[in-house]
Amino acid sequence: MTDDTLHFLDNHPFLNKDGEDYKNLLHTLDPQISSYIIEEVQAQRESLNFIASENYAYDAVREVLGSVLTNIYAEGYPGKRYYPGCSASDEVETLTVERCKALFRGEHANVQPHSGSQANMAVLSSVLEPGDTLMGLSLSCGGHLTHGHPVSFSGMFYKSIAYTVDPKTEYIDYEALNNLAQFHKPKLIITGGSSYSRLIDLEKFQRIAQSVNAYLLVDIAHTAGLIAAEIFPSPFPYADFVTGTTHKTLRGPRGGFILCKKIHQERVDRAVFPGTQGGPSMNNIAAKGVAFHLASRAEFVEYMKKSIALAKFMTRAFEKRGYRIVSGGTDCHLFVIDLTNLDTTGRAAEALLEKVGILVSRSAIPFDPQKPLITSGIRLGTLACAARNITEEQAYDAIDSIDIILRNPSDEQIHQTIKDRIKNIALQLIEL
């Protein structure tokens, strides 16, 4: 191997358009990992991804993730690092913080959390002591593990009270929520969720939180892009804290962020570092900055509108085929289908659809009798397919394919026909 080989081939694509492998540095040094990446590239090109929490990162984001910023150990914060050589990192993080604040109209931002879960952990630890009471939306009703589920730190370290949705409408039951809050007097209330498809009334949440002197945390992991595009309202001035992720609606790197009122700045920053994390990933923070920048453009607003329109189109099409949509529809880019009338489970449907190149995720339905790893429903999201510019006609073909597979779970001949159909649709879409 010559010295010329030992450099970053940043300007060389890993695969060309025909899927041929370039003999680049990775292929030369580690052909096994190289082969797995080639396999993944091919799989993404030939499948339709309806996983609501996944998306395709922008090319510019991926470029930043592979940059020399990955070499920097920038433990601390801008101007207060524990290692030298961080001048560029200080500029990058300061700019990313400013972009985050401007996009979501927050008074302070911390862009170091490695994930949404770690962002939530930092906020909880900044204002709660072990054993304090918090309230979050039940997992089966659309909440997240970090909103108080017993298997999560949020349910292990704190006394967790779950609120639910109305059994009839499957919208958040604000009256029941208020009654629970008045009785349990939580120190913090969390709103937001991972499979709740309806617009949340943040003003009502603020009133309930203030009535019991509780902090309000709004988790926008799934709605950050909708808020950035001003389709959903900003969590401020209602929230004390806002947490989110950059890899879903924002098409950025995998990571989290925190916004808060200025009064909470010091405690939040301490809770992130040194409280719950060590050195931040500067390449990741720079990539978040790129995502925030791209989310401020008019093209992004159109992308968010298309994602919602596609989700509404799909829910109507599924309903016409006899499927029940949880809460009767959606206000955002995701929705949940109740499978109980098909005598199957979310896990079984997820595995069956994956075999033909359709990616969805199992999901609980409100008050689900099944275990969380089994579930009675599937969750679909439109972000990834909208990013590849799928048309309504192509989406309708995907819906038809899902319906055929779910109603013919054992017919291998039908499965192969659908697999070929899905591959054909996927290869017509934009390559990412």
C-alpha cells in the first residue's frame, strides 16, 4: 500500500450508480465491513421504508459526519474545553446552538446529547431527585420509553404516573390528565410521543403543569421538522424544556438536542456535561448544524407538507380497505394501524412485510392487550419515502401490496410477486 492510499477519499462515492464497488480505503483495509455496507446500500435502494423514526440523511450531513472533526476531543463547552486545539470546534458548536435556537425560538440550546433518550435523561436529572414524581404518556397510547416506562431510567429512578388517551376518541384525555396531576402533584410533566399522531394542545398542558407547580417538558423527537416548518406550533412559550432528535423529520445525523428557558441554562448544561455525557462528537454536532440550516429553507417546508399530505392520503386509502386507523387519522407524518381484526400481531406483520421489501415497525395500540414486543398494530411514517419523492400512485401500489401480504400471510408465490413489485417501485425513486 502506497502513501497515496493513506488519506481520506472524501470526494469518492462508495458506490457508483450501477452498484460497483470502488477499491477505496475501506474496501482495501476491511473488505468484510465494506461488503456489509454495499449490502445495506442495495437494500435501501430496493425497499420502501415506512419506519416513522427513520429517514435518509442529506448528502451534506453524511459528508460532515466523515470529516476530520471526528478527531477532536472537545470535552466541555465553547471557550471552556478541557483539551487544546478546539478553536474550530468552538465556532462549530456556537453556530449550531444559534441555528437551533433560531429554528425553534428557544432561549438556550444544548446540541451535545448523543440521542433523544440522553437529552431526556439530562433534563430529568437537572430538575428531579430520585424518587420524585413525573407524568408521561403511556407507551401503549403513543408515549416513549423515556417518559416513565418501568424498563427505562425514567421509570427506574423516578415515581412514574402514566396518563392515557380517551378510549373512544384515542386523543389525549386532558380532563383525566388534570385529575391525575391534581392527585399526584408531579414535579415534571412530559408531553410528546413516538406514535401519537395528533396535534397536542400545549396551552392546556402548560395550565395543568402550572396548577401543580410542575415543570413541563415537551418532547419533539417526532415533530421537530413540523415545528421548524411552522406547520406545528412552537413549544415556546409553553414549555420549560424541549427535547428533540435530528435524525427523523430533520434528516440530520443521529442525535439529540435540548432547548430551555434561559433560567434553566446552567442546570441543563451541567446535566449534559459532566452529568450524563463525556466528550461530544464534534462531527455530529456540525452535522446537526447543517440539518438546522437546511430546515430553515423553503424547500424543507414543502418536504414537510408533502410528508403530511402523503400520510393523510395513506390513512384514507387504508380505511377504504377496511383497516382501522388509531384515533381515526393523523395530523402529522405517521399513523398506526390496528391489526386486531386480521388475527395477527404487529411483530408478525412487521416480519412478513420486511421479507418483501416493505419496512414498517410494530406498534402498540391504545390499551393494547399484547406485550410491548408483540403489539397489536403497526406504525407507518412517510418521511423516508417522501424524501425519495414517492408519488401518490406509487404509495397506493405500496398500500395495495401491504394489504395483499397481510391477507395472504402464507402464500409464497404471492410474496415473491409483491417483492418484485416493491423493488420495481423503489428503483424508480430518487437515489439517496
